[in-house]
Amino acid sequence: MHTILTADSESMGRVAANLAAKALKEAIEERGQANLIVATGASQFEVLGHLVAAEGIDWSKVHGFHLDEYVGLSIEHPASFCRYLKERFVDHVNLAAFHYLSGDKDPQKTIASVGVILSKTAIDVALVGIGENGHLAFNDPPADFETEEPYLIVELDLPCREQQVGEGWFASLTDVPTHAISMSIRQIMKTASIICSVPDRRKADAVKATLEGDVCPEVPASILNDHAATTLVIDLAAASKLSASTRNQIEEL
Ligand SMILES: O=P(O)(O)OC[C@H]1O[C@](O)(CO)[C@@H](O)[C@@H]1O
């Protein structure tokens, strides 16, 4: 995994968005279209802000896929990932299509219908983050590294649900849904180019475990070490617990 260290979340977002824009333009040039997976959460604020402002992407040739969503939240809820993506991404670009995961009515039906399309699609770029508990999408530890299903309905663990309260998406723990739709680990790993953006000191332990520990289901994001073309973009705060030898191997911008 190639890791890039940036000063702060703003420069992290700019670097990640530039990488994504380049990969999307190359895919459009080569194949006439591009397929993109989009994540949500605090880690994607700056990434999506820079990406929608990027020049030279023919968005009408881009098909978007949604990484994960809570079960039971309507798009009216402030923490809805559908709402987040609509407001921060889809409304700003003229996409060929965006495949939302609506988790409020019939999540099984949603994952069946979007999953069929996703299974037949070669994804060029995935924008992802890492949770405080090391999760990748909503695959909390221990994550299922084996399933071939494109999407799963998962139970969220306590640290994951506490993170959502800590970030201010929900007023209390009881408001956080207990289940979510998540793209599976194997499906994410099929992406040609993964761009994983991780800002903030809250993520320092997860970043350390991802870069310095074993690849194991207990650290779901560690699987990215087995991917041929992942770039991890972190800021100084997220890198604050890395060893000196890891720091020496990281590209600093
Ligand atoms: O960006 P956050 O809120 O720190 O979360 C990291 C990752 O976790 C998810 O938000 C799921 O909680 C992903 O969509 C995101 O990439």
C-alpha cells in the first residue's frame, strides 16, 4: 500500500481528490466511461469538496455506487448517507447514474437490486475511509473477508455506533441504528484503484494497526495491504502514533 502524509485534512482531501480525478479521466479516455464508489462520513468532507470542483472530468460518463448506509434511516434524517451523498456529491455533478442504497424501506431488496448491477461492473475507483474501530465501509471487526456477496446487512458494533455519536451525527447512542448495509470486503477489493482517506487523531490507533499490524479480520482495513493499487492518504494527526520506521517509508507532501 502506498501511503501519503499530508499536513491536515484539507490537503488530505485535495490529494485524494486529485488522485481520483486522474483515475476517472484515464478510465474515460480508455473505455469511454468510469465507475466510482463513494463513501461518506467526516473523512470524505474535503475529498468530495475538492472532487466536485475538479476540472476536466466528464461526469456524464461516470456511474456512481454507494458504499454503505444505515438500515432504517430515511433520506430526511441528517445522518442519512443518501442525504449526505446527494447534498455533497450527486447534486453537484451531472452523473450518468448514481446507485443509492436506500436503507429505510426494504434493505434486502435494495442490496439485491444494486448488487446485481455492481457485480457486473468493473469499478475503476473507490473512495473509502477507515473507522476508529478499523472498519472498512461498515464491516466492523471481525470482518468477513470471504463472502462473495457484493453487499451485506451487518450489525454495527458499539465502538462504531459510539463514533457516530462522537462525530455529532446522532444525539445519543440509542438513536444510532443497530444495522447497516455495507459493501463487502471482497467487493471493495475488486476495485482497480482504492483511495483511502483518513484524517484526525481519533484514527491514529486504526491507522497504526492498519499499517503496522497483521492483515486480519480484527483490523478490517488491514486487508488494503493485500490490494495492488491502494493509496492511503492521511494527515499528521492520523499519523501521530506511527513508528519512526513506518514514517520513514511514507511519502510526505
Ligand atoms: O469518515 P468517517 O466518519 O470517519 O468514517 C469512516 C468510514 O466509515 C463509514 O462512514 C461508515 O461508517 C464509511 O463510509 C467511511 O468511509
